[in-house]
Amino acid sequence: MFDFFKKKTESNSVQNNNEADLSQSAPNETEKKDDGKKNFFSLTFETLKKTIEKTSESLVGNVVNKIEQEEEFDEFVLDDMEELLIKADLGVNTSSEIVDKLRKQNQMKPSQVREYLQNEFSKILNDAGSNVLNYKDEELNLYFIVGVNGSGKTTLIGKLAHRFRTQGKKVLVAAGDTFRAAAEEQLDIWSKRAGADIVRNDGADPASVVFDAIRKAKNENYDVILIDTAGRLQNKYNLMQELTKIKSVIDKNAPEALRESILVLDANTGQNGLSQAKVFTECVNLSSVALTKLDGSAKGGIIISIAKEMKLPVKLIGVGEKMEDLKDFDASDFVKALFN
């Protein structure tokens, strides 16, 4: 029954094309050594520190530098701390809960606030789940990607396609945003750059595009399907109807292939990202978050807020414009870099 998931030898022409694509995008050995980790798509610790420098200053520097100078945790100090955390885009609920815990710890001193916050952030991120992107060898892997227009969704799909192609996978992109002007054309350009194939039918029902992509992937032994979707929050009802219909097509035709339902958020939106997450959760059972444009943003605290309130782990982060600048998120390294 599942023979279509088994790997088959492709024709020489396809192999040649794939080899040509991979020769342009695969990292060389020097790059791998310089990265300092087994996975080319992981960030070195020093690069991560630089990437989240503004977030670190906002979320840790401003809070710790002020609070640890105090002698005791009285109500005035605790209120100041809560306000600083909220301003750093940690969110009202998450900030309040962290400070409320301090109210119950009579032995805690302001000089220990750095250690306290580091432990709290780590616990929140760990409780949200694994940061590892789900993938199964020798099977079809489907990624259902959602997010508002302008979040960087199309770019992320292109970069994720590049990642899988670099790993030697056969990748198919489904252009499921059939209503936004030039959406399919943009995705077509990114797919070609990544060396991936695409299924598009401009102006068609998005669910039919996804159906065609699943059928093609099964018939032609693809490893990965990346599904683009619309993100029109201004018309919530239509959005929900559309995403629900696409999800139904997936559930009916390839339920065993669905690996991730990924919400793409722009790091610069801060707490607006939490509102977006809540809307999309009503439409789709989200499994993870990809945070774009993290480099240079001071609002990376949204990572902790979403982990706490939505129980969603961040698995991918965008740290630049290059094709290889979509990186794995490591919660442990993230917290260490915040406080280092």
C-alpha cells in the first residue's frame, strides 16, 4: 500500500539536473568546519549572540541592570521588573507569571535576578516541546506552512526548499496562495532558485492545488512537499474556511505524511505575533513556529511568549537574506546567548 513512499532510482537526466542544482547550493567542507556543528543549518554560538544582540539588550540587559542594583524585592521593584519585561515583548501574561513567582520566594535577592530569569526562560522553552524539525527518511514528508502576508512565508518556503535540496531530497512546492497578486510567480522564482519543482494553477481553488501536489508527489516519489497558503487576516472567516479545506485534503489523501504545521512570524511584529498565532490555531493544529527576520530585531522575546502561552516551539529562524540563512533554533543556545 505504501510502495509510493519507497525510494526509486531516478532517470539519468533528473540525476544530472539534481547534481547541477546541488553543486550550486551545497556547502563546502570549509563552511562546515567553520560552522562548528554537525548540521550546516545550525548557528554557531557567536553568530547567534550577534543575531539576538538587540533582543538580549532589551529582554535581559535593561531588566537585569536595573533590578540587580536594588537591595530587596519590594512591590515597587517587582512592578518595575514586570513593566520592563512587558516592554521587552515578553507579553503581559508571561511577564506577570514570572514576577508573581518572585513574590512567593522570600529568600530571592535582586542580585540573583539574572540566574532566576535564565532558569525561567529555559523551563518555558523546554516545556513547549522539541525544537527539532520532524522528518522521516524513505517517506513522503509534508509541511503545511501558514502565516500572514508579509511575514516572510514565501521566502521561508524557498529557503526550506533549498535546505532539503542541499540534503539531496526531491522537493515539490505547492502554490496554495492562489489569490494574492503575483504570489505564485514569486514562489515559482524561489522554487527555481532552490532547485525544487512546483505545482501551481493561478486563480484555482487552493485545495485543488494541494490535491494535485500530493498526487504528483506520490506518483513521482518526492521526499518533501512544502505547501504555501494565504494569509489574509482581514477576512478571518474566508481564511479559516480555506485553511480548513486544505487541511481536509491533506487528512484525506496523505495524513501519514504531515510532519509539521508551521506558523511563520516576523520577529519585528512582537506581541502582534501572539495574536496571529491564536488566529491560526483556530484554523490549523499548529505544531511549530518559524521566526523570520530575527537578525537585528529587539523583539525576539516573542519566542518565549509563544512557547509559554501557545505551547509552540520555535524550530526555524531566519537570520539573513541568503538562501542558507534559514537556521535551526536551539533553545539552550538561545537562552545562553541572551545572558552571555
